[in-house]
Amino acid sequence: MFAAGSVAATVILTLLFKQYLGNSPELVFVPAVVFSSLFCGLGPGLTSALLSIVALIYYFEEPAYSFAIDSVRDILDIVVFSLVAVSINAINVARQRAEKILRGLLPVCAWCRKIRREDQWLSLEVYARMELNTALTHSICPDCRERMERTG
């Protein structure tokens, strides 16, 4: 829905300001694709790109108000816009994957093993209680037990 709305708004604005845009109405459609992809994901981003291409052909390529494509320049415009739109969506997908990975990282002090939470460093026990609503119990793992028995 967001994709269709953003493209419809872009068509209206572009038709209103057509005289000021010159020969590049494609540029006005790029933000519609960016916002659809950024806020709604890959599907709506690609939908926005496809709807933008259809709107560009119908409203802004000569002859206007038809789906006729008469020149090589029209084809090149469509191909370039399509590549930009797909690239925007691919970059957004990569950004979302990177954010997901970064959200899964837990900053731990290499020396004392405290965990950073915003501006403070918390012990593992406190962090578990605050963030995970979990209490920790203590035990000795087999490796540490063996090491303890060797050192006496």
C-alpha cells in the first residue's frame, strides 16, 4: 500500500511541477523507491520500482498517456531507472542483514567479562537479571575442575 501511495503522490507532484523538471522526471521517482524499500522492505520497494516504471512510461515518455515506447532513449531511461531501483533495494537488503548481525553482538570486556549496556558496564549476573529476567547459578565446568585439581 505504501509503495502505491508513494508512487501516486510522486506522479501527482511530478505532473504539477513537470515544467520545472525538464527531461528528467525519473529522478523524482527515486525517493519513492528509496522510502518504500527503507520503511517497508524488499517487496514494496520492488513494487514501487515497477509502478514507477509504469507511471514513467504512461505519463512522461512521448507520446504521453500511452504505453508506446518510441525511442532508444526511452528504453535506456527505463533500463537505467530499473537498475537504480534494483540497486537501492539490494543495498537496503544488505543494510537490514548487517543491522540484524550487529543487533546480535554483545559487547563484552576482554579483561573482566563485564557487559556494556548503553553507558554502563554490568557484571554478567546483573545483565542477565536486567535484560533476560534470569538469575544465574554457579557451577564449575569440567575444564576448570580439571585445572583446579591439577593446581591443587
